[in-house]
Amino acid sequence: MKQTIIAALLAVTCAFSTSASAETINLDGSFGTNLSGKTYDTVFKSNLEGKYELNSLTFSFAFLDNGGTFKTSDPKQTSYHAGNYKWSNSLGAYLRTVDVGHTITKTSKQETAQLSFGDLVLGSGATEYNEKSENGGTKSQRVVDGKDCFLFWCDYYKSDVKTKTTIVTQDYTGGFSITGTINDRDLINQLFNNGDLSLSLKVVGDLLLTGSSLVLDYTKVEDPVEEPGEVPEPSSVLLAGAGLAAIGFLRRRRNAAQA
């Protein structure tokens, strides 16, 4: 029991004070808002001071399609249906109905973004494919077929043609995010240079950067606080004295036992 007390007392006299706290900071910097078809380079700066250990880096960049130009195709006939000719007394000719379907396609390109540090790709994303069809209107007209001219008349056969146009839009729209967390301390230390983080953003198409966040989690390390020359308080003196007295008592008891 006495040996345990002595060991505890010696531990108290040898202890020193250290502390560490984990905090998160936001890094200052920006790629801008309106992004279009190029690579953007920027440096995000931190305000870290003193000694610290980097624990993790969390990044999040949100994008939204900023619209774009469409390539429009020429009308393409996709359906055709002709009825039978019927005599029309009012026209004095044979008449039939013809239904024609035309399709016009409007296509845009996909927008993409890729976040990198040097040759290391941290993440990428792209707008999603969407397709919709809408009625482009119906056009009606009467045409002369010129079939089997009767004597000098070549309008003996006619057609009422109804052309319905459908517009198909193939677009890449919507929003997407590039997010991730790096927990590899060696990698994080490589990313940082004197507290600065250099990143590149490669954009294809037109995008809006609607939100961005870079959060660095680190642990601040405090040096041990030593105050040499302080006069020990009476309680500290008593504890140290008690320890020395206990050591002396044990030595005398051990010598007497050996004698």
C-alpha cells in the first residue's frame, strides 16, 4: 500500500500540462459564379497559426445548369397515312385526306465540372439527361396531286393534307454537386502549402456555381506550460516531503530486515 502511494506522489511531481482542441474553419476563396467552358484556378487561404495537426478536409461545390444553345434538326417525316379518294360534287374532283407526322429535334450538350488538385481528381459531376415532347402545331393545306389528268385538267385528284409537328427536346439540365471528405493526413498535408490550398475546376458548358464550402478540421497542439522559479505552495512541499519520508522509511525497514 505504501509503495502505491509513493508511486502516485512521484507521478504528481513529474506531470506537465498539455491540451488540444479540434476546431473547424472555412477557407476563403472562390471560383466565381458564372462558369463557362474553361479551367478555373484559385487559391483558398486559411488562417491557421501555431502548431496544428490536419485531420480531414471536406469540400462541397453545387452547380446549376445555366441554359445553353440548342442544335435544331430539319423536320423529319415520321408518319404518313393517306385515305381513299372519294368523289366530291362540290369540287368536281376526287378528294382524299392525308395525315403526315413531322418531328423536329432540339439537342443541347451536357455540362460537366471536374475538381482537381494538380493531377489528382477530387471529384466530378454532370447535368442529367432529360427528354420531352410537345406539340409544335398542325398545318392544313389542299394540294393538287396531278394524278391522271382528265383532258386538259390536271386537278382531277386532290388531297387535304394535315401535317402535325412534334418538337422533341433532348436537354441536359438540373443541378449537381461535387462533394467529398479526405481523411488521409499525408494527402491533406500535400494539398496544403503554407496554409494555402490550390484547386482547379474544369468546366464544360455553361454552369452557375450556386454554393461552395471548404471545411478543414484540425487539432491545435499546445506546448507544455513550464513556470520555472516558482515557489512551491505549502501543500506541494508537504506532498514532496511525505514522499521523501516514505522512501526513507522503506529503506530503513529493508536494511533492518537484511541485518
